Amino acid sequence: MDVADFDFELPDALIAQHPPKERGGSRLLVLRRDDGVEHTMFAELGRYLAAGDLLVVNNTRVFPARLLGHRVPTGGTVECLLLNPEPDPGSRIPDPALETWHALVHPGQKLKPGARVVFERDGIRIDGEVVAMHFQGRRTIRLSTDHPGGLADAIDRIGHIPLPPYIKRDDEDADRERYQTIYARERGSVAAPTAGLHFTVEQLDDLATRGIERAEVTLHVGYGTFKPVKADRVEEHVVDAERFTVSPEAAAALTRARREGRRIVAVGTTTVRALESLATSGDEVLPGSGEATVFIRPGHTFRLVDAMVTNFHLPRSSLLMLVSAFAGRERILGAYREAVREGYRFYSYGDAMLVV
């Protein structure tokens, strides 16, 4: 299948640069796979769910992974996006003040092994040393601090929220709360599971009173979620691995829903990816953790997901291919064209779609 088959026209003005004024104030396009499109508000989501549905959310938490600092001793500007921690083979006991990370750095060509950098703000300082070079600006960097709260707390205090590249502004204080779901708990993502950004506490409480069950899984969203598909053929693209965990409690809830014939409604493509990475034994869903490597594209057979809440995705992206696998390419592109005509807001801070 050609990647060009997943292209569509999107005016720049529809790419949301800020969240709606109030959480939960987004629009909702409902796509029925057998019966067309309906337009409503996200606050009305409960009308399209039924008692007994199992709503599965991703409880990962975005951390302020973007560090801004300077080189030592030249003072040149440095930007570092922390991607994932790496184990230190020389230490058996973790040191809360010292960690090694795989990171994306800029300017990459000047930061060779041995280069030293400093990130500091509000009296908190993190020292860094590049220890290895990789492709396309990626480095292994060792970070340390004398901050009493340890390195993780120092990063949380002085780091910046890593907004997606299509949001053309600097992060603001409000993004620390708005670029985070209300049920975010497990620290580890560099991008939000954005379909969950729409939910409010009141809405989740209302869904519970309607008899809609909820389960949580964890998939830490990596920078690969923005990775462009550069191949001409869909089958030639490789998605980046992302760490996930599905607890025994969540697996038991999924098993009960399957056995009782109840719908499993995945909130976001990250949740879909975690669920479709799980092993099953008959009608039992097995808990698991590891790296999700599955590339969900047209032709994929969904084993656990019956309905999906999702935002609108980039043209020619692997995430657009995922939702096309679920509902059909022509049906999804038709819904996207209607969303453009109706002025829906796109991408991370944009509006939502429910596919049933």
C-alpha cells in the first residue's frame, strides 16, 4: 500500500496551537463504521457509550523532558530532549542524583563525546556530559545534580514541556497542566496520550454512574510518535518501540469484558497499541509489560478493541494508518475531509473523534 494513499489537505489554520479555554470543551465527531458521521461535543460522549462498556485509558505522565542550557566553557546554547533512560552498567545501586539518558541534542554536530553542558534555572543546576554519539543528533548523555530532591525532581522543576513540533510556540506554564490527562500517574512520556486530554473529573464520574467501567494501562509515549513515514510503501516503515505495562487487574477487567460480550473502548492510539501488544489464551487476556513494536496498519486484525476515542492525526502518519486499519481508509479520510469542512481543530490540542 502506498503512503501517498494516506494524504489529505489540511489548512494550517486548523492546527490547534492552544488547548480549548476549558478542559472538555472540544468538539466530537462520531464516526459509525456502518452509518456515517455525526457532529456533537465531547461532553456528550456518554450518549454514545453503553452500560457495561469498558473504557481503557493510558495513565502515562508527561515529564518536562526538554532541557535548555549552555556548553562549558564556551557558553553556546544547548537544547536537550530526554528520550529514555539507559541503565548504567557500572552501578548496581541506582543513584538518584546521577542518570544516563538517550537524548536528542542540538546543535548535535558540536556535541561530541566528552562535551560538557549545564542546565540551570531558579537555583537548580544539572550538569551533563556526552558519553556516546548516535545517528541524527542522538546522544547518550550522563546527567548529575546536587539538588536535594535528586535528578528526577530537578528535571521536573527546570525542564520544559516538550510540545509537539507542529505547535509553533514556546511552552507556557499552563501547558504543565493542560498537556496532561487528569488521570496521569506513571511518569515517563515525552508526548501526551492526547485523546485523553478532553476528559474532566466530572465527565468520568458521570460515565461511572452510567455503568461504564474504566481500566488503566501504561504506555510511555516516545518521540517516535512524531516520526515521519519516509518510505514510499507503508510496509517498509518501522515504528519505534515504546514501553508498556498492563497490570493483572487491567487484564482481568479486559478478560471479563470479552467473556461477557461487552465493548472495549480504547482511549487513544497509545492505548490501542498497548492492548494489541498483549497475549491472550483463549478468551483470557494476559497481563504483560515490555516494548510495543507492533505497527498497526490496514490489514491488522484487532483482537481486543471494539471502539476508539482518538484525536485527528497528521497526513501520511503511522497513527492515521492505525485508525484507518480500524475503520477503513476511505471511511477515515472521508471523515477527515468533513472535519476540515466543518472547521474542526486538529492534532494534540485539537478536537476528538469517536469511532464505533
